[in-house]
Amino acid sequence: MNIPVVNLFKTKTAADSEVSATIGHITGFLSGFSVEATRPKPGDVEAVAQNAPGGTHLYLSAIPTRPSTELVEQAVLTRKAGIEPVPHIAVRNYASKDELSSLLQRLSEEAGVRRILVISGDRPDSAGAFTASIEVIESGVLQKYGIEEIGIAGHPDGHPVVADGVMQRALLAKIEAAEQGGLKADIVTQFGFDAMAMIRWVKKLRDLGVEAPVRIGMAGPTNLTTLLKYAQRCGVKASVGGVAKHAGLVKHLFGVSAPDGIVRALADANATGSLGPVSAHFFSFGGIGATTRWASHAQKGRMTLDSEGFTVEA
């Protein structure tokens, strides 16, 4: 009787090739990742500089209750560390065009800012000059102070108070206004926990003819309590079960959950070429140092794959 011989070497080689391909998808997707922080301290910026590639984009959140001078100081600190500052400009916070112009001039002259994220802002009313971000995009004030690229907010899970159709029309209008004004535009999304919803949203944009790069928002390594708090504050759909399912099945790296499951799903989808230009954008709710270390190690392929995602080597 002939007994079939199993080529164990070939089987192992095929498995190794599959693992290598998956890791390659992940590292490729994470290339050029960006990080977002609120009121980073000098040590936070230094942590980004020590762990992330030079020129990594650090998005600086706008806080309505804080003076704009603080944003300038953070941008200067970021630039000196060799990191690219991308300040949030929440247009409803400015009482006049002159006030906004003064801030943009300082950001340009003191911190070399050439990229900003333009948002309406969280406040329900306007301080006076602007009510929507498109008004600033169309005004010409950004180009006057050397701004070359703008980020536009996207919401794959939907906006908590604005209908999807309205949000879609507004996004398309802002991209068109940026292009007409000679500004490069990309889309930076709110963080979420459902990779499939993110993928569907990006594909819908591509079907509408939007070719702008998309930075897909995710929460970096964070404990569940903090994660759910920020999700509620930002109007993001979330539950304990949902976070456990979509945010890496609650990996215990640094004692917190990690977004490896989301990253792997997005990386696999990106490898098919159907998403167009996309990259990862991490919100540092669990600390900017921990977020940057995690993302940097993963981008370098320092990981072990598992059934749903991966574990980053500490």
C-alpha cells in the first residue's frame, strides 16, 4: 500500500509566506501613520520624536477654553523636535477674521506650519466670524499665511447630530473648495471601532470620485474605561462588547486594549488596492508615548500574529 507523504517543509514554507505577507500588509498600511494629542507636554513631544520617524505628523487638538497662544507654543515645540505640527483650527472659536489671521501668522512664522486640520468645532454657537469650516477654506486667508495642505474631518460612523447625507455633501463641497483654492486636501476621520464600517465608508467615497488621501482614525492603546469615556464625549458608537470585539479583543499590552484587530482588517483591505490612498491616524487617549511606541513597533513589523490581529513586542 502506498502511503502519501506529507511535505512538511512545503507546508511550513507556505504558512511562513502567508505570515510574512500579512505582516507586510500591516507595516505598509502603518507607513506614514499620524498621531493626535491634546495639550502635549514637552515630554510627550519628545516621546514622539524618540519613537516615530522624523517628520511624523502630530495633530494638535483645539480646546475652546484655552488661549490660541497655547496652540502656537505646542506647534513650536513640535517643530523643534523634528515632528510636523498639524494644528486643529476650530473656526467657530474665532470672533473675527483678524483674530484667526493673527493666529495663522504666528503658526506660520514661529512654527513653520504648512498643514492644518480645519473643523467647525464642538461649541454649538459661533464666537462671531465663522459658523462652518468651508467659510474659512473659501476665504483665502489660509493661503495668505502659507498654508498649503488642509485636513477635512470625516465620520465613518456618522455624525451625532448631522444627517449622513448632509455630512457627505459638506465634505464634497470642502474638497472642491480646497482644490479651487490651490490647497491639497486629505480627510482625517473620527476614531471608531468597526473596521468594516470604515472600509465601506472609504469605498463609498471612492465610488463618488473622491481621490483625496484618507487618514483613518483609531484609538491607540487605552484602557476600556478611558476609551468608552472618550467615545461618549465624541459621539462615537461604542459599547463594552463592541470595543472588546473590534478593538483587538482587549489585548493586554501595557495593560490596555490595542487596535490591532482594526489595523489588520484595514491593512488586508488596503492590500487589495480598493481603498485608494489611506493611512492610520491614532488618537492618544492612553498617552502619546504609549501610542507612538505601539504604532512604531508595529510599523517595524515587531509583532506576533494571532487569529484576529497581532500582539506588538514590548
